Amino acid sequence: MLLEINPLVLPDIGLVFWNTIAFLILLIVLGKFAWKPILKAIHDRESGIEEALLKADKMKADITAMQNENEALLAKAREERAILIKEAKEASEKMVAEAKDKAKAEYDRILADAQLAITQQKNAALIDVKNQVGSLVIEVAEKVLRKELSNKADQEGYIKQLADGVKLN
Amino acid sequence: MHNFNCFIPIFAANFEHIMSLLRLKTLLIACFSLFAVLSVTNSFANENAVAAEGHVANAEKKEGDFNVTETILEHIKDDHSWHLWGHTSIHLPVILKTSKGFEVFSSEKFVNEHHEPVVYKGNFDYKLIEGKTKIVDESGNLDVAASKQLWDLSITKNVASLFVSVFILLVVLLSSAAAYKKTGVKSAPKGLQSFMEPIILFVRDEVAVPNIGAKKSGKYMPFLLTIFFLILTNNFLGLIPFFPGGANVSGNIAFTMTLAVCVFIVVNLSANKSYWEHIFWMPGMHWSMKLFLAPIELIGVFTKPISLMIRLFANITAGHILVLSLICLIFIFKTVFASAIAVPFAVFIGLIELLVAFLQAFIFTMLAAMYIGMATEEHHHEAHEGAAHH
């Protein structure tokens, strides 16, 4: 009775029929050509994003590791540089000291040489002067003697005198 | 995707609010239905009186007379012609299957130039009685026995509107599927594609996966998505008051029944052994309890799809009735000033209907997913507990 009163709750067979057909068509066509590719695309994108995130994390870890490595290398390099600088300084100081020593030695040698040469030349000059003085003395003495010993008596007196002197030696 | 994720917490937060709105709506509907029932009985009483007076009274019925119930039901019911504007309407084809085979003719033949129902003489004599095609005898009276043999497979307004929605769905979804092929997986969705994707993701992440499980849900996704979008499109089309919409497809019991039967078939075909065990011989219970529970659980198998059917039908129909009755207020009071109240209320209810259109599609799909989830769930731990009890 209630169902007869209200036609709203009486299903029409026509709409049931067409709706079944429409729904099946939608289910098959959309299932094959819309839902499958769309869901696959979304899934692919999601897994792509997930993969990319994982990759990014891994790369981040890699970069951190590399940074640590770099820092370690840098520290080592700094240490080495300090050692190198220190060594170089030492070497240069040593070289400078050596050069100084060498220069001093050379200077001393040159000085000694010069002094030797001066002494030798002085001696030579003295000898020369002595020789010249000697020869001059001899010349003067010869001239004096010639004049004084021009007579025989004087000559003999003098020889006698010299001979006396020799005997005393 | 991001936008949509923003939407979900808002949705969740507003859910209580929405529910209270719905309760308010239910109250309004209840009040209205009471009013409607009273007026129905009144109008029936009137009609009886009119019938008693004979056809003379019908002829005297002026064009200005206005019957609210009739008007509203006319808008909600299915029809053989699709009204466009004024006196223009599309006469849809009538397809009849009788004992003499199929018959196709235009529904124009059912009415004369004054829009009064007339008899069409085909294989039988057909006439529209209360909007439905019936077989009549020579004197124009209903032939009940012959009418039972009649299968009306006509393209009615609802069927045509259903086809429109199928067409829209095919165009929209196939083109967005093509967009994925064209732009590839890596690029962000664009245009229509970016509008559809959050909804598809919503169905997958909020409906299918939580109820069925991530592993099994893939198999049921096409079914759930198709149901969701079909209901959603028809709900929205039903809210459009003029031509491409205007039909009340998702508020038609035949439509909701078909979908509920589809859900029923899918649920029971995918049900596993433990589901049936839980229905007929509930594990972990005393044998007397098992005997007691079996018929209740068996009824539950049928009430689930029936509740799906009635929920969607009642919600959408109620919404349509509500909007129509508010508009009818203008004609009841016979003054244009009534629109000052009726139109803002109709707009307000219309906005709620927009929400309901989405909500009902969501609820139907979610419950379908839940039933599928219940049917495919594995009950390992409970089975062991049951064994321990024995």
C-alpha cells in the first residue's frame, strides 16, 4: 500500500537496465583506459619521488663523508705545510750560517794572504833598501877608502887594523 | 597533491560541524515530510472528492491552481520528455518490450497538442498513467494483466541524463589519462589532470587503502573510482536546474539499487572463507550463540547494500525536495515577496547540497570499500583465539 502511494521508491526496470549497461561500460572503458594508466602513472611518480628522496639522502651522506675527508686532508696538508716551512726555515738558516762561516773563512784567508803578501813585499822592499843602502855604503866606502888608501902607508895600516879586528873575532 | 593534503585536516575538523549541519537538515526534512505527508493525504482526499464529482471538475480546474506535492514529485520523478524552456522539451524515445517483441516510438505520441495524455496504438494500446507506460483496453482503462508483461526500457530523462554523465566522465577521465601519457610521469599534473588527480588520490588514500589494505586495494580501485565518480557526477548534474542537468538520477531508487547490487555482487564474490565463517559459524562463541548470531549476520549481508541504496536515494531526493519546496513557497503565498525568504534559503540549501553531493558519493564509496574490506579481511589471530577457547 505504501509502495503504491509513493512512486519514488518503485524502481523502474528501464533505468535499472540502462544503468547496468552504463555502469559496466564505464567500469570496463575507464578501468582499461583511464584508471589503469592514471593509477600506474601516480604510482610511478610516487616511487620515483621516493627513490629520488632516498638518493638525495644517500648523496647527502656521501657529501658529508666527503667533507669530513676533505677536512682531514686539509688538516693534514696544513700540518705538512707547517713542517715544510719549518724545515725550509731551518735549511735556509743553516745555509745562511754556512755561507757566513764560509765567507768569514775566506775573508780570513784573504786577509792572511794579504798580510803575508804585504810582509813579503815589505821584506822584499827592506831587502832591496838594505841592498841599495849596502851597495851605496860600499860605493861610499869604496870612494872613501880609495881616497884614504891612495898612499901605500895608509893602506897597510888599515889592513893591519882590519886584520887585528878579525883576529879578535 | 599538497593542496589536497591541506584539505583533509580541514575536512576532518569540520566533520563534526558538517554532521551537526546534516542533523539540522534531517530535522528540516523530517518537518517537511510530515507536512508533505499531511498534504499528500489532503490532496488524495481532494482528488477523491474531485473524482467523485467526475470529469466536469477536472475541466473546471484552472491553470492558476497549484498543487505543491504534485509539482515537487513531478520534478523528482522520471519523465519521458526532457523539459528545456517554456513549452519546448525534448521528446525522448520510448522502447517497449512486450510479448509481441520490441517497439520504439517517440514519447511525443503519448500527448496531444494540449499536453494531455492520449492513447498510442502500437502493438498494444499504450497510455501514460501517473507517468508510467501502461497497456490499456479499448475504453482507455488500465489493463493490469497485460501491463505486467510490459517491459519499459525507454530512454527516459534519467537515462538520458545518465548517458550525459557517462559522456562527461569518459571525456574528462580519458583526456586526463591521455595527459599522463603526453606529459609523462615526472612532470607535475596540469589543468583537468591536476583537478582529477587529488580526487583519485583521495579515493585511493582515504577510502580504499584504509578499509581494504594497501595490498588488496589495487584490485578494487577501478570499481570504487567508477562508483565514486558516477555518483559524484550525477549528484552534481542533479543540482543543475536546467537542461544538461535537472534530472534526479542519483535520487532515483533504480539508480542506487543498481549500484548497491553491484556492490553486493563484488563484496560477496570477493569474500573469503573466514568472512563466511564469521557469518554462519562465528568463531570464539558458544554454539548456542553461534546459532543465534547466524541469522542476524545473514540478514546483515543484505541490509548492508540496502542501506547503501536507501541512504543515497533518500539524501539526494530529500535535498531536491527541500530546494523545490522552498521555491514553491513563492507559489504557495502567491506573492513575489516570498522570494525574499525563499531564494536565500534555497541558495543556502543548495550550498549544503553541494557538500552533500560530495559527501554522499564519498560515503557510498567508503562503505562499499569497508564492506569489501570486511569480506577480504584475514582473521588469523581471532581464529587462533577461538581454537584456544575450545
